Amino acid sequence: MRWPVGRLPRRWALWGLLVLLVLAMLSTLVWLAGRYEISQVQSRIERDAADAVSDIRVALLRNVQTLQTLQFVDPSQRPWPKAAAALLRDHREWLRLEQRDVDLRVVTAVDTPFRSPVFAVFGRTAGQPEVVQACAVARRQSGPGYGVSNYVPQKDGLGLEIMDLCLPVLVDGHITGYTVVSYALSEILAGMVGPQLTRSQEVSFTESDGTRLAKFGMPRRGTRVFTAQQLLDLPGHAMVLRMDSWRAAPDVFPNVLTALVTAMAIALVTVLIMLGRDMRRRQRVESDLADALAFRKAMEDSLVTGLRARDTQGRITYVNPAFCEMVGFSAKELLGHGMPAPYWPPEMIDEYGQRQALRLAGNAPPREGVESVFMHKNGQHMAVMIFEAPLINAQGQQTGWMSAVLNISEQRRVEEMSRASQERLQATARLAMVGEMASLLSHELNQPLAAISSYATGSMNLLQDLSQQDPSVGGMLSDAIERIGQQAERAGKVIKSVHDFVRRRDQAREAVLPRTLFDNVMPLITLQARKLGVRVVLRCANDLPAVLCDKTMVEQVLLNLARNAMQAMTEDTRDKVLTLGARAAASNAISRWMEFSVTDVGPGIAPDVAEKLFTPFFTTKVEGMGLGLSLCRTVVEQHGGLLSHTDNTPRGTVFSFTLPQA
């Protein structure tokens, strides 16, 4: 396929733009997926930090309730130090429990059994300001108060971040002392935060300025950190709970979703590559198809046969130049045109419409084609031969009909010229048949001359016996002599008809009733029938229309066929019956015909004889000349009719011929 100048670069530019857009879209999808996963991880760690603060608040409140039960211990039942020691064993986050008076002086103090006393190095006085602050808050609120955390060094060189809780002792609404408990911030993180939160994250307390006070949890690993902070607001003191997550998403694939998006991107790029290959193959196929279409169009343009395609609704979907030239209409005028077609003659629209309906109903046309008549745009009629076949698509379904149309007007003109030449040759042949006509004369005049001889002999006998007979015999003699004259006149007409036949004189034809033709030959047929013992039956209605013919020649045809039929019935034939008849034949669009028939009940005609039955000089009779049936067929065909024979049921033969009605 040859691309126009500038079209191929533009096509590749569009493909390059498509690839860039796809890559940009895929990169954006991967980035958005990563951002989404980061936001999910951040949201999860913030939710964990909020849960940790909530757990610490609940645990501190529960501890306050536990300390309140310590205030109501009866010293006579159980000493306070002993009860405090029991509580310290249950709470590892508590480092020291103190019982103080109203002036905050230590009355009794108990240290945790899990480590050495935390205030052994510098004493308790170092933390006195924080305790005063916590108890002041407790006194104002009549409830628990927390002091600011402070760092307490230890003997091992390390230290602890400690926060004091002061709880007032109320008796009848008056403060009689305070219960002070020291918390280790690291133990609060270890004991009060759920282990599922510290298993994969680091939890720490920080000041508002970011100074880290205590931490607990998984040690740091990896390079990316997700951090969440929550404020732990306590009565008298506030701290920030910070949670660091080391389970950060990888740099390339945050999780399965990003991996799926990346896989889809790779698949899409692969599809683009395959689409590009398919496009190149399609271009090659399109190039081959364009070459094939160009070849087909050149071939169709060179045809002299008109091609026409129609859909299942009868609309024209394709015509080639030869068809357009044939009917004089352009392809634009014909395409999409339904019934009636513009090239249909107006007088044949109904007939063609019925034929078209049958074709669209699925009736296949004959393979030998259908002869029709088209009308050129200038009004000139032309004879065409149409060959049609179903139009099948690639799915095997019929979508219409494809027609090949041949203009046979010139062929018909040549045939007409050939027919005229043939008639001239026949005229020449008739001149050569003069000798045959002489034989015909002797053959056909035998019966009238024999009749004349018979009547003459009878007349002589009557004259001899006239004296002995009744005078009425004179009338019979007159009748016999009259018949002799008729037969002599008929013999003259036979000679004249043969003469006219040789000279092709068609003006001798006249309108004659079929009954008249039978009446003229019945005396001769009856005479011979009596000799042969044949019963003659005539079936001819009196109201039949007249036929246009040469009366004498047709009578000779009837007489010859009747004589042959009677001679065909041999002595072995039982109930010899000769049937003569006439009836109106089937009609067509041109004219109406009258059919004459001669039927016998003889043995019939053998197949080998039937092939040569109308051949001149062929006969099965000992004394026959073989010219009767040949001349009968010539006479009938000269009138435009047809002479034929068929088998009679149950036996015998039927000879029939047709003549045009007047």
C-alpha cells in the first residue's frame, strides 16, 4: 500500500504520542498507588498511637482506683507498708509508694521489689518540687494529680525518667494526708501499651519540644520511618506519645496493589507492542487487499458483461461500468434504487415485479438464464439475458443476488437475419421440390380420380338399366354426375394449392370453421372407412372459432392423416375406431391456437420408426412413397403450427397439429 506524502510520519507521530500517553498514565498510576499505600500505612500508625494513648489512660485510671483502696486499709488488720508492698508486686510500673502527711512529709515509704531503690543515690529531696506540684494539683481537684517527669540517676551510670502521682486522703471531706506513687515512664510504655503495638513499632514519651523521655519497642531497621504523635494530657502534666513504624513500604512496590498496577502496565505495554506488530501486518494485508481491489476493478471495467448486485430487499448495491453503459444510467443514479428499476419498460413493471418477488422469496433462477427486456435511458428497448446466483458473505449467509447481464439485442438481430436467409433458402428448396410435387400430385389425386371413376362406372350402369328401373333413378344419376363434378373441381384445387405452395402465396389463406374442414373431407374418409370396416367418430363443436389457413391444403393434411390411421389398424385390431377432433389449444401472450387431432387404436409406432417418421421417402407401406407425413408437416409449419404424435391410451397413436385462430 502506497501511503501519501506526509501521512506515514503523521501516523508514526500519533503512535508515539499514544505510547507517551500510556507511559505517563502508567507512571501516574504507580505513583498514586504508592502514595495511597503510604497514606494507608500512616493512617494505620496514627490509629495505633491513638489506641496506645487510650490504653495508657485506662491503665492509669485503674491504678488510681487501686490506690484509693489502699487508703482504706485498717492498720489494725493489715499494716500499710505490707499492703503497699503487695501492690508494688502487682504493678511493675510503680517504683515507690509513699504515705505523707498534710505538710508532705514522708510518713511511710515502700520501694518496688523488682529493682534497687531508685532514690538511693541522691535521696528523695531531689524530687520534692515535682511532688509539691502534683499534690497541689491533687488538692485543687480533690483527685489525682501528676507532676512533671524528672530524670533520676542510678548506680549503674544510667537513669530513669520518673513521674509522680499524688492522691489526697480525704476523711469527712478534709485532707488528712497524701499517697504518692512514682511511675517509671519506660515501664508505663512496656506494661500499659498493647504488645501487638510494640511488636513492630517503637513507642516513646517526648516533651512538647521533641525531647525524648523514654522509649520501648522494636529497634529501628530500614531507612523509611512512619511517625505518629498523640498528646497524653494528664491532670497537672502533659506528654506526647510518639510512635515510629519500621514496617515501611518498599521503595519500588509499596504492596500487592502497586505490584498489580505495575503488572497491568507491563501487560499494557506488551499489548501495545503486539498491537504495533498487528498494525504492521494489517498494513501489509491492506496493501495486498488494495492491489487485489485494483486488479478486480480493472478486470470489471474491462468486461462487456453487465454486473449488478442487489440486497435482500431488492435494492441495487453494486453495478459495473458495463451495466451502466448498457442501460444509460450512472452508478449514482442506480445505487440504492429499489423496485421498480428505472430501466424496466413501463409495460412490463407488473411482470418484472412478480418475478422480483419470487426471487427475493428464495426461488433460485434457472442456471441457463432468463431472457428479459431492458429499456435504455433514451427509451430504446433491448433484449438481455440475465444469469443470477446467490450473494454469500464471509459468514456463509445470503445477503442478496449477483446478476450477470448480457445484451443480446445484436444476437437477436443476427438471428432474425438468419431466419430471413433461411426462408429464402427454403424458397429455393421449394423450387427444387418440383419433382417431389409431381409425385405429390399423383399421390393426392389418386382418391379424387378413383372417386370420379367409381361415379362414372355407376352412372353407366344406371343408364343401362334406366329402362328397367323406376324413373326415380334419373335423380340418382343426376346426383352421381354432380359428385363427379365436385371431385373433379377438388382435384383442380389440389393442383392449384400445390402451385401456390411452390410460389409461397400466403394471401390464399382464409378464415375457415373447423367443422367445415371436417365436413369437406368426411365423404372421402367415410368411403374408405366402409371398405376397411372402421367406425369414424367426430368430436368437433359447432361454435369453435375459425382458423386462418389454406383450406385445401389443410383438408389434404386431415385426409392423409385419417387414411394413415385407418391403414394402421390391421385385421387383428378389435373395434376399429377412428376419432377426429378439434379443440382450442392453450393460449399465450401472442395469439390463440386451434388443435386438430386424429386418433387410432392400432399397434402404435415403434421407437426406431418414430425417429424417421417425417423423413421424406421413408415409409413402412409396401406401395407407399414416404412423402405423405413429410408434406403434411411442411404444410402445417408453413401455417406457423406444429405437427406431432403421441401414444394413445390404452393403445394406438394420436397425431395432432395446430393452426392459428383467425
